[in-house]
Amino acid sequence: MNTLLTFIAYELVWFAAVIGAGRGLTWPGVGAAAVFIAWRLAVSRCRAVELRLFALALLIGAALETCWVRTGLIRYAAAWPLGSSPAWLLALWASFGLTIVPLFAYLHTRPWLAAALGALGGPASYWAAARGWHAVIFPVRPLPTLLALSLGWAAALPLLTALARRGLPAATARSDA
């Protein structure tokens, strides 16, 4: 049950962040993420691991987003407070870090599958944010951006799942955390 609630809650955070950003607003995503993060940490059976995942996801997200923006591969609507790492997007990265234990346990011991899913799912999320809500702005030729997103996410998801695997007892990693 916790897995389903986590999935639904994270999707609500994603929609709040992306729709808000598409309208030039940062607070819907940051507010929704704050509620999600507080809830996830309150119900977590492995809070220490999830706090590390939260921090690592935030660091990875800030580094990747800064790289992508500064190289001109991507721009964001509602770019406040930093043009390179908007608050709404960092809130999504932090929230995503708290989905690794409950939603991605099957990837904790499958780094190649994590890389493949990251390489596909990450860019798909940005594409949806760009096309559906105009929260993300791709350059005229989006292929280099999609490739960079794919590489970044292909590295990020296995790193996060490896941290989860190292920090969780074997039984907890397979259970509904």
C-alpha cells in the first residue's frame, strides 16, 4: 500500500511542479515537494538511508541541471532563484530521491536495468514537461539535449539505487518500505 501511495504522491508532486513552472510559478512544486518529503520521512522504515538518498539526489540534480543549462542544452520556465537549478526542479530531484526505496527496490541489484530505465525515463519526463506544460524549453534541435539527459539519468539512477542497496538490510530492500 505504501508503494502505491508513494507513486501517486510523487506523480502529484511532479504535476504540481511542472504545471506551476509552466505558468511561471515556483511555489506549487516546492510546496508539494515539501509535503511529500515530510510524509515520506515520517512513514519511512529506513529514514537514515532515505535522508542520504534525498541529499544525493539533490546534489546530482543540482550538478546535472547546472551543466545542462550552462551548456545551453536546456532552459526552464520559472527559473527562480537560480537560472541553472530552479527551485521547483531541485524539489523534484529531492522528492525523487525518496522514491528509490519504495518504488525502485527491483533495481537495487540491477544497475544495468537502472541505467537503461534512467536513460529512457529521465528524458521522457523532461519531454513531457516541455511539450505538455512548457516548463522545460529545448533548443531548436532537441536531439543533443535528449542525449545529454539520457546520459545523466543513466548515471544518476544506478548511483541512487546502489546507495539504497548498500544502506538497506536485504530484507528491507525487498519489502514495501
